[in-house]
Amino acid sequence: MPAAPISLDVALEQVGAEIDRGFDSLLAIPPDARAPLFEAMRYAAIGGGKRLRALLVVAGCNLFHVARERAIRVALAVECVHVYSLIHDDLPSMDDDDLRRGKPTLHRAFDESTAILAGDSLHALAFQVLAEEETHEDPFVRSDLILELARAAGPAGMAGGQMMDLKAAEMRLDLASVTRLQQLKTGALIGWCLEAAAIMGRVPPEGRRSLRGYARDVGLAFQIADDLLDHEGHEEKAGKRVGKDREAGKETFVSLLGPDRARLQAELLVDQAVEHLAGYGAEAGLLRAIARFAVERDH
Amino acid sequence: MPAAPISLDVALEQVGAEIDRGFDSLLAIPPDARAPLFEAMRYAAIGGGKRLRALLVVAGCNLFHVARERAIRVALAVECVHVYSLIHDDLPSMDDDDLRRGKPTLHRAFDESTAILAGDSLHALAFQVLAEEETHEDPFVRSDLILELARAAGPAGMAGGQMMDLKAAEMRLDLASVTRLQQLKTGALIGWCLEAAAIMGRVPPEGRRSLRGYARDVGLAFQIADDLLDHEGHEEKAGKRVGKDREAGKETFVSLLGPDRARLQAELLVDQAVEHLAGYGAEAGLLRAIARFAVERDH
């Protein structure tokens, strides 16, 4: 039976606590010279972030009545990749950020080499968590989750999008190019969250079209919302440096469309995302709430 | 039927060419802004290195008559991880090396951000290659290869060893600590090469003891040989900067044992490694030759 509907705030809080517990047990500090590496991973991974990707996994798994503890393992894997990507993106040679989730970035709090290794370690741990039998007893499911995550995180996905983003300051991107960049940089991993839910639910590839459409629209809506947040410049609420795209001369949805049309576009995408869920009933309530959160959250 | 015995030189050359072809097809340059990322990966991955890890996989797979093209896919995965680790280890905030495999390191030839992303991309590609059906039709085999690789590459293996190595200059390590450091930093991935061969050969875990012993001894012997190379200081033959451990005040097998006893220890380890193969016949010829190569190669 589907659980009674809960508010988005409560759902985010619950998933956040479960992910924190997952990291706490995954990252137990060893009694040797690797301790600083684990301390660094804990600093970056525990107690921060919206856990949007984790919630997308859990909300997607709700559709198919996947056991909660399994859904949380899959969610932990995507948060491993997300946190690793934030650590590496913040490095001096990349975006050179000092602030993340309201506290000093990892290379500021520790040092650069530890930050690189902490990112690399979380990257490997994501695949380890998925490959363990506790995630699913069927190795085909585990292998499929891993194949799709490797594609979403690698050069055909997130890492490729970050490369495009680094080159974006030197180029004048048009709307199609910014869309493509963001579909790789952030969209691929968000897409994986729903793909993973479908894999855990044993939905065959041909039955995943609506979830893929939902993920694509929600991913872009969140990116536009992030661009608006950056444009409006509330550093305190964002928990990170804002206005940096403009400084760097990078085109964003807001620079190309203007803030009003960008906001309208995000709302349109959210409506579209919700329409993709038409085939699902009350069990998709959380996914609908997440979509609306993209444009309704307190900037 | 086992293939006729071939010399180690020929075997290394053959595997090297196959790995280069594998990278060439894996890293086809896309017609978009990600091109520099793929060019960087190709620069680091193609046409360099001894391909020792790839050869260990292939030689191990020979024991169990694994199809050559499958063995090469598994070998490609371990070379992806090895190359990624070299790229990241060479970074300015890590070992800060300018020379690798006789040419400028990746962050020198390209830039630091591209080097970080190229390493991250190769890391993801390793898991992608293993998760693809072409590697093995049984998803349990694929999932098992991935689980063991994630453990070997992550904080309980290679990344953890690199962390220990970064801290080594500040500590006075004893022989046990240097051994432990190297077993994580280089031994875990070398161990995976033989573990992967056993997994591909469907050898149950209890039947892998001798191969694990072989891998442990060969891994340490190669590390001692590397320390000797570094100590003797032939930069040209090493294809990388030498003498840096001494400069950094790091203890090595050579600094702790002296060069003569270190060489003797390596020879002892090679004998032990070969003894672990006593249960295998002529089909283990290549593994025996690889072990002897550790102490016989032209320093």
C-alpha cells in the first residue's frame, strides 16, 4: 500500500536524515593515516544540501513500491556522485569557490589534495554501494543501475557538461547550447534518479518514457531556478557565492531570456513535468510536489 | 587449448596495441565543446606505459580460457583506473610532476581543470566498460567485477593509499607501514587484476587464494623495483622525475632496507609469487614471466 501523503518539507527532512545516517555508516573513520580523508568526506557529505537527488530517487521508487532501505541505498549512491562533483567543481582550477552549503568549501577547510582524493573516493563509493547485494538481489538490476550511473556521471554526462561549462566563458552560447550544457552537467544525474527508480521497479526501457520526460523538465526547471537565484544574488540563502556566471561572462537561461521569461519558462517546464505523471495516481504526489518546489521555493 | 608460449616482450607489445585500440574506440572525439576533454583523455591514455596491469588481467584470464576480447575489456577497465590515478597524482597539489611516460604530464600539456575532469571521466568509464554486456553475459560476473574494482580504487584501496602517501613525508614510517601504504596505493589495483581474472573464470572465492598471494607478492616486488629505479635515478629510463621520495623525506623500501637488501627482498617476493602458481601448468607461463620481469627489467 502507498504511504499516506506527506508534505515536501517532511519528506526532504526524512530523506536528509536517512542519507546522513547512510553516510555516517559508510564513512566510519579508520584508525590509520587515512583518517583525514574520511573526515574530509564526512565534512562534505553529511548534514548539507537539499538532498533533492536523493528525494527524486525515493519518490520515484515510491511509484513501484520499492523497499525503503533499498531506495535509500540507491539515493546514497547518487548523493555520493553529487557531493564528489561539487567538491571537484569548487576546486581553485575549476570554479574556485570558497563557500558551499553555507560553510567553507572542502579544499578551504582541508586542503586541495585531500579534496581531490575525497571526491575520487566518493566517486568509487557510489559504484560500490550499487554493486553490493543489499541494493538488490538480482545482479542484473545492480549492473544496470551501474551502467546508467557511469554514463550519467562520465564524459557523456556530468563530467562532459562541466567541461562545456568551463569553456562557456570563452564562447557566446545560444539557448540551445546552454540547454544542452545543462542537460549534461546537471540533467544527466537528475535523469539517473528516475531511471534508477524504474530499474529498481523493473520497468522495461519502453515503459520509462514518461519518467524520462519528467526528469528532463524538472532538471531544466531547477537549473533555471538556480540561475534566477544566482541573478537575484541572495548569497545567504544560496549558501554559495552568487553572481559568478555574470562575472565570468557566461550565458545562462536568465542572461539569454531575461528574468521574467526565464521564470515563465520554468513554470511551463514544471507544468509539463507534472503532465508526464498523468499515468500515475496518488503515489506520484511526492514527484509532483518536487516539480512545483522548483519554482516555488523561497529564493 | 592454451596458446603456445610467447615471450614477455611480445605479450606486452600485443596487449599494449589492443589496449590502445580499445581506448581509441572508447574515446572517439565528439563534435562539440567536450572535444578538449576527449583529446586530454587520449593524450594520457593512448600509447604510453608498460600496460603491466592490462597484461596481468590477460595473463590471469589465460588460466581460465577466457575469450581474448573479453579479457581485453577487463584490462581496459583497469587501465582506465590506472591512468586516472596517474593524472590526479601528478597534479600540482598532489605530487606536482611535470613528466610522465616521457612527456609532459596532462595538466602541463593541457590545464589543471581539464586534467581533473579527464581523470574523473576515465574513472567513470572504467565502471561503464565493466557494466556493459559485452564484458560478460552473466550480470553477476559484471556486478562482482565492479564491486571489487570500486573497493580496490576507493578509500579502502588506491585512494586511501594515496592519502597515506601524501601524509608520509610528515611521518617516520616503519617497514610495516610502508608495506601497508603500498598494498593500498598500488597493491589493491594489481590484486584486482588477478581477482578479475578469477571472477571471469568463475573461480569461487575459496579457490582464489593462490592468485591473491601471487598478486600481493608481485605487487610488492614491482614497488621495490620502482623504489630502486627512483633511488638509482635514471630519469630517462623511468620516463618520470626520480629521486623525489628522498627529496620529500619519504621512507621507501630502499631507504629502510638499503638497496642491496631491498633487491634481495624483491627477488624473494618473486620466488614466492612463482611458488603460488605451483598448482598451474604451462598456461601460467606468462604470469611467471611477469613476476620475473619485476626484478629483471632493465633499470
